[in-house]
Amino acid sequence: MKRIYLDNNATTPVHPEVLDAMLPYLKDEFGNPSSIHWAGRHPRKAIDDAREKVARLLNCDASEIIFTSCGSEGDNLAIKGVAELKKDKGNHIITTKVEHPAVLGTCKYLAKNGFDVTFLDVDSQGMLDPDHVRKAITSKTSLITIMFANNETGVIFPIEDIGKIAKEHNITFHTDAVQGAGKVLIDVKKMNIDLLTLSGHKIYAPKGVGALYAKRGVRLSPVIHGGHQERNRRGGTENVAGIVALGKACEIAAMDMAEEMKYIAGLRDRLQEGLMQRISHVRFNGHPVKRTPNTLNLSFEFAEGESLLLNLDMKGIAASSGSACTSGTLEPSHVLVAMGIPLEASHSSVRFSLGRGNTVGDIDYVIEVLPPIVERMRSMSPLYSTVTGKGTDITFSESNSCSH
Ligand code: PLP
């Protein structure tokens, strides 16, 4: 059976060059980078080199990179680290309703512990108006934490505008760029970003490594207390192999991004057009232009998303749905709900997230396989037959509305 992977926002395969770069640090170069003897020297040097490479991708200084274990840790360190240190000056945090749970959960935790958190709305295309950020600022605002690109829709927020607003008000600005890095150019200086989270496994490095950019002068209270590693900002013996991998992945991303993303966006558009031409009642979720080149979120109305995924899986296609199974029930995606998308459409959404390994053949296979699956599922839906039977009284004006 074919195996087609269209779930790269969940995780990516490790790039062969990344694997080659990291392997020595799982074998002969096993030393502790803090050791002053021979065994520690190469691992220390390898970490320093990786730090330079990550910094280059973001246009910052190597000393401003803190290695972490994942994106979630980076988000926790940025948000709790600033909130804790600045709480005497102000306990107000601004974020959005569509953040990843790593940010939402951290903000909700702080809200339960004496912080005042504003969760901003987005519009029906999932876009955030920077003016809403400006209006939410109070004299007590100590942190703005707003994602770079959304993991479900790919929508890219106006980060440079938000950075400018934060700077004007002297407020620390953190962005979760886990889904933006490697897909979109990021310049932390130009964008006035103070803190930025990265995750290795979304950019062809393995799971278990990430990084937080912290602008020089931005102080953080550590989340992991202990050793002196990472300039006392993150205790724990470094994951040398993972860090080397992340450095290599950032180096490759910096080199290949422009060409690779052009290629991937072409495949994504082919998939979008192919599916929307062949299947009726398809709703596009997100912003038609301001989105990452690899992400496509569609609702196949009158077909249930999880069942679609299972059927796609049976054909060897891996994608993801907008619903999450919580306590035995299917919860609609908080992102799609925040965009005002009706519950039924949320439940019928599928996210396709493409990657460097995909080919035109993969896309054409999905375009061939998915329409009959949707048709079969709809044939079992009484609502669909009622609607199509009547044919006229329910219109789907937003369906098929996205054109490039
Ligand atoms: N932030 C975003 C936007 C993500 O998509 C993810 C993972 O899906 C994370 C944070 C968490 O990253 P990690 O899996 O490395 O903890």
C-alpha cells in the first residue's frame, strides 16, 4: 500500500543529513559537554556550533539561544519566565484564543494563579487585527504572547506590527514560531521579537529538542531549576545529539527554505484546487493568502472528519482532523470555533500539512482517492440527502470561495 504523509504540522521525518550530523553524539562523542576533560570538548564545541546555526536562521546572536527539550517547554519558559519576574510591575498578559495548548494551557495556569489574561478573538479567516492588541494593553500588561503561524490553519499573524506595538509600550513580546520557523522568513530584530519558540521535530530534526530565543537583556525566571547550563536559564545536561540535529536542521532550512516552500506551496495549491473542483460543499478554513505554504484546512460538509481520516488511513494517507478526542467525546477544534465556524463544519474538517518529501504523485493520489470516500460517507448522511434533495434552500456561500 502507498504511504503518503500529509501531517507535517504534527511532526516531520528526520532529514538524512540531520541524522548523519547527530549520530556521532550518540556513539563515540558521548561526553558531558560540561566536562573539562577530552570527552567533553567535542560535544561542547558541537553545541556552540549548533547555537550559531539556530541564531543565523533567526538573525540573532548565538548567546541569545537557549536550548530546550521541545516547543512546549520553550513556551512555558518564555511565558512563566517573564510573568514570574515581572509580576510586581504588572500581572496582565495578552494572548489569543487560537494559540497552541502549550501557550493556552500556560496562560490558563497563570490565570488561576493571580494573573489577568486577555484572550483575543480572531476573525472568520482566523486573522488577528493588531489594533485589537493595542486596545487590550493596560498599564499592567507585562507580556504579549501571540503565535507566529497557526498549527491548524497555517494562518500567519502580523507579527511585525504586533512587535512594533509591544515595543512602543515597552512590553515583552513572545511568539510561538513552532509552525513558522523553516517555512517563513523570520528576522527577530526587524520584527521586534523579544522571545521566540522553536521546536526541532517540526523542521526535520528529531523529537526532544527545541530552542527559545531570548533577546539580550530580557530576563527570565527559570522553569527547570538546577545546573548552570544555558547560562543558568535552563538546568539539565544538554541533549547534545538533539541540539546538533536542531542546528543542522536550521542550517538546511536557512539554505533551502525559499525554493522548498515554493515547491510545497505549488503542491498545496494543486491539492486545494483538485479537491475543491471534484467535491461539492467544501469549505476552506483560514486565510487564503496569509498562511504557511504547506498547510491546507478544509471542511467536507456532511462527512465526519474522524471517519474521513480513518478512511484516508486505510488508503495509506496520513492527515489530521480539527477535532480532538477529550474524555471520550469529540471536541471541535478551539481554533475553528474561535473563527466562528459552525460546529458541524468543524467536525468535518481535515488538515493536510505538506512537507519536503511530498510529490505531485502523492497529491494526485489524494485527489483521486478522497472524492469517492466523501461521497460514500455523505450517502449515509440523512441531512446531506435532504439538502441535496431540496437542492436550493441551503447555500454554502463561503464554500469554494478560496482562489489563488
Ligand atoms: N506550538 C505550536 C504552534 C505547535 O504546533 C506545537 C506542536 O504541535 C507546539 C507548540 C508544541 O511543540 P512540541 O511538540 O515540540 O512540544
